[in-house]
Amino acid sequence: MPQVKAPIVTYSGINQKVEFKDPDATLLDCSIINQIPHMHECGGSGQCTTCRVRILEGLQNITPRTRMEKETAQLRKWDPSIRLACQCYVKDDITIQRLVWNSTEINKLQLETLPEGTAEERAIAILFCDIRGFTKIASENKTFDTAYILNRFYTVLGDPILINNGVIYQYVGDEIIGLFGVSGGMQNKNCKDAVRAALGMQYAIERLNRLELIDFDTEIKMGIGINFGRAFVGHLGHPKHKQFAVVGDPINTASRIQGFNKEAGTNLLISESVHKGFPKNTLNLGKKYSNQMEGHEHETILYELIGFKEMDIQLELQNSLDYLLRNEDEFAEKFYNKVFTKSPQTRELFKNNMQSQGRLLTHMLGGIVYSMSRPEFLELGLKSLGKSHARYGVMEEHYPVVLESLKETIKEELGELFTERIGKAWEQALIDVTTEMKKYASIK
């Protein structure tokens, strides 16, 4: 009897072809088995949409949408070519394009759930961040250098917004605006995400000044204001040119809070509504201000924010992640060398391309840190990781070796940036992650 030819899956973005050998595996499984990084924040359970792909060729060669997938596609107004990789199976050759390449793109997906042509009231936290003295910076540098400085400012200060489940709403000259909770969420969660983002921005700007802008003889200073309240959020505008918009007093107030930093001589101010979003004695606060904002008949209470009173693990991980993975291949090579030295028999588990395996490792590590701001998906993702590692032959006794090797590699890669505080944060996070994954170490 002639052998049936296995379907070929072509990944357009990386021009890679792989055989789809297991008819019981999903398209997402195919990526994972072949060491192709493929976002799946909820672990491939259909609860999120990060594994989405566009079928460029061969749409007829995959199974129809499941009921769950139909509901998602209808809500987000997808055309038939967009599919959830975790929900479809391949019957013959297809060509696909992964639509979410990294964790920073996930936040944009929140905007798909917003109404078209109308606006819905949502309780959101709003963050305004402004460069201080930008006119002077522009006058003292060439146009090209000024554009470079401004682009680096947007990048390093945009990342803390994105890693904390926020959406970058606008760039207005030398100002960046972040929104937290546009797709819903509780006051405490949205306010904590915004505060963590603001503190991450302070760390990012300090490092930008120290490591990158020193050659320009320029130091960027900034002011940040955070407010919380109910605003109208949606896609508004001309029927042929609608765009995401936020309307309401809370966003105007956030802008004025940011501006009040100049008068108060502070760098980071939060409103009373943000302060109320935290349990007592959570935040380390400085001075308290009472100010009548323009357009308000009442006094607005503001607090200078210094930081969290207790160590915030997510903040410490976020502040070190981009530097830690600045050279992903180097990080992975160091890690696996340590694993193989401590446990030589584990080398047998890695029979494929180690460079691809290394990129999967760093993809996974970064994804876990980003997923911490979306805890509803983190546990599902770790469950999936634990099961997939078990299928590869990873046993419970391998986890201590992995944990120790990761800790050592992180310390080496951070170098002078490594502190006892960062070390404790990574150790606790890695313990929590590996403990959750070990629950599935015996599942094959």
C-alpha cells in the first residue's frame, strides 16, 4: 500500500517548510514540534488569540472553524483567512503567516474588541509622560540626532507600557500617552499596571541617559502623571476614516497632573483615584498636594510616587529583561552549556538544531515575563509548557538543574546591572514557574 504523503506547512515570514506528520496535532503543535517560535499565551486552549495565523495558500486544506473559533472570529470581525492555530488541523499543503510575532504586539489586540462608530464607557488608568526641556535638546543637536533621541525615548518608554498590558494611545510631540484597561479589568489591576509602567519608565530613562545618550552630552528628564476614571473608548471619526479615541475628563485631568510636576518640582504624580486603587501601605509616597485643576470646581488631591514599599517581582524582572536578552543566542548558548555540564545525559533530549532551540528558550522566557501582566493566561501557558517538556522527555529531576543554570546565566549576563534585589526577584519567579511546570513533568 503506498505511503500517504505528509502535508507541508510553509511559514512565509521565515521561508521555512516543515512536514505535518501527526494528523492529531494542531497547526500550533506543528510549530512547537519543529522549534518555530509561535505565540500562544493561553497555552493553546483557545482562550486568547495570540496564535492567530493568516492562511495565504491552501485555506481549503485545513479543518473548518470550531464553535469557539467562530465566536472569536465574529467578535473580532476576521476574514475567513485568519485562523487560530490551536484550533485547526492540516489536511494538505498550506502556506501561513504568523500574525503576532512577539509579546509587545499582544496589547494591540485589545483594540479589536472596541466598538466601531460609537464609544463605550470603560474604567481606565491613563498615563501621560513628557520630556522636560525638549526644545533645548532640539536646539543643541542636529536634526538627525534629535530624531534619534526622540525615537529612543519613545522606544524605551513605550516598552514599560506594553509589558504591563497597556496600550500606547498617542505620541504628541515629546509626549507619550499610555492607557491601561481599555478591554476591561478591575481598578486595582489597571492602576497597578500603570504605576508599574511609570516606575519602569523611570528606570529606563536613567539607563538611556547613562548608556546611550552620554555621547550626545544630553540628559533626558521627564514628568509623569497618572489618573484613573471612567472615559468613553471606541473607534470614532468619519465613516471612511475611523480611529481609536478616548474621550472624557479623566484623560484631560491626567494631562494636567503631568503638567503639575513642573510646579511641584516632582517627577511622578498620581491622583487620589489611583491611590485608592491600592491596598493601604502598598505605595511609597512623597509629598501630598491639593490643586484645583483647570475646568474643575473642586480640589484635586495628588501624591508624589516614589515606588512600591515592598519589592515588586514583576517590576524587577521587567527592568532587567531587555538587557538580559540583548543577545539571545549568547544567553541560550551559555545556559545550555551549563545544563549539559551539570547533567550530561540531558544532551540526549536535544536532537534538533540548538540555535533554534535557544531561540525557543528566550522566546519562552520573555513571554513568561510579559504574561505576568495577564495572569488569567499565565497559568494556562505554564501548563502547556510543562506538558510539552514532558513529551520531549524532561523529567522532574531535570528542573533543579534548569533552575540553577538559569540563575547563573542571568547573573552573568546582567553583569554590573545585577543586584541582590534583581537576583531575588528572578529566583522567586523561576521557582514559581518551574514549580507550576513540574506538576506536568510525568504527563507524556
